Amino acid sequence: MRKLVWGVAALAVIGVAAGWILTAPSLRHSEAVAGLTGDAIQGETVFWATGCASCHMVPGAAGDAQLVLAGGMAFPTAFGTFHAPNISTDATYGIGGWTPMELAGAVMDGVSPLGTHYYPALPYNAYNKMAPQDMADLAAYLSGLPADAAPSKPHDVNFPYNIRRSLGVWKVLFVRDDWALAQAPTPEVVRGRYIAEALAHCGECHTPRNAMGGLDRTRWLAGAVSADGKSRVPNITPGKLTWSEAEIVEYLTSGFTPEYDSVGGHMANVVANMTHLPEADRAAVAAYLKAVPAVP
């Protein structure tokens, strides 16, 4: 009996140790940014493509005020309400004291400078596919934006999701750094895939999720219930979206559909971001959307 007790205790210790190692934060993707010099001019394009202002500006901000990334926007979900933090250049309440590598660790790996996991409300499951130079350029651009001393609002997350260490398991189960569209037939589709799957993180809203919040990649871009559960994000695969590539480009440029309806909700911010990109990039996204597998 004594041997059995000791055996069970040993297995328990091994299990705890293995779990601790499994859930440890990792900086695997952001390591590639080390030593790179960022270009703020190029970083501005990355900034708009990644939609930083859409989440981190003060709610209701317009014009140049959108570049004051003081945070505060609320994102209700089934797991609790997340609040976009201050990522302005304020050294106390923002990220002004961070190094480019610490920023890359947060964006690409979901790991804070203190070595803790970030919630996937920050779409690092998409940003982990960013080109390292784009990440360095983004860091350079963000470093030149205005500072704001507004404290970040704490998240209101339900138990057990408020145990951040458990996010290490979530990452092992659901974080992927491969492309949902494995084969891109043309350079234009390759560019569109990069914008849609990495920078603009389209799949984060348009792909259904399982009960644990992981993306169902077998139904990539097939539409999903909105994060707050109050509406539905549309299917944008060829199985539902019948617009031509030119019509998709027009929508991403003007916000008007072929039926003369206009964009609304959070998608209005996405369209506004897309207008800062070259038309060739919007055309690449259109080509990508025609190349993804059709889901009825």
C-alpha cells in the first residue's frame, strides 16, 4: 500500500510538472524579429492592415483621434467582457516603455513583457503568421504615435477563464501558424492570403468556433455567431458570396455592396482600414476570397 501511495504521488508530481511546462508562455514566433530595424513609413501600411486603431482607439474617435490608442473599447463574449488596453506611447499606462521585441512577443505570441499569456481577444493566432520585417516596421510606426495616460480597463472574465496559465493549454490546442488555404495558385492569391489570414485576421470573425473558442478551420470563413452572440457574421466563401472580384474590391473601397447597401458595424472600420492600402492589395484579398474552398 505504501508503494502504491508513493507511486500515485510520484505520478501526480510528474503530471503537475508536465502541465506547468505545457502551459508555459513561448516566444517562438517573435524571436525572428530580433535584430531587425523597422521602417515607420512601411509600418503605417501594416498598422492599417492589422486594424490596430479599430480596437485600440477610444470608442467613437474620428480623424486623427483614431491614432491616440488609449483603448477602452469593450468586447462582450461568452467568456466575459474584454477591454482593449492602452497601447499608446505613454511609458506608464501604455507601451512606451516596451522594446520592439516585447511588442513582437505580445502581438505574435500572445505573451506579455512580464511573461504571462494574453487572451486571444488579441488575435495572435493570426498575427503569428506576420513577416518579421512587417512586425518590426509596425513597432517603428507605433513608436511615433501620440501618448495618452488613460489607465487600461481590467477584463471582466468568468471563472475558470480568468486563470491565465490555462491559456497555455488553449494555445497548444488551437493556435496554428500554417495557412488555412494551403495552396495559393498565384502570387496575387499569396498576397491576399497574407493580408486576409495574417494581417487583417478575417478568420477571427468570419470562421465559426467550438465551445472552447477555437476556430473550426474545416469551415474557414463560413460565417459565425458574433462574439457577443447577438448577431451573425456572414459566410464570405464562394459558397455564399457570389460577388465578382471587382465588386469585392469596390466594397472594400467604398463600403457599398452590389445591391447598393452600405457597410455597417465593426466592418465599417475594416473597410476604412482597407482604403489605406494600395488597390492592388484589395484586389489580392478579392482574389483570395474567390480561391478559398466554398462552404454552403
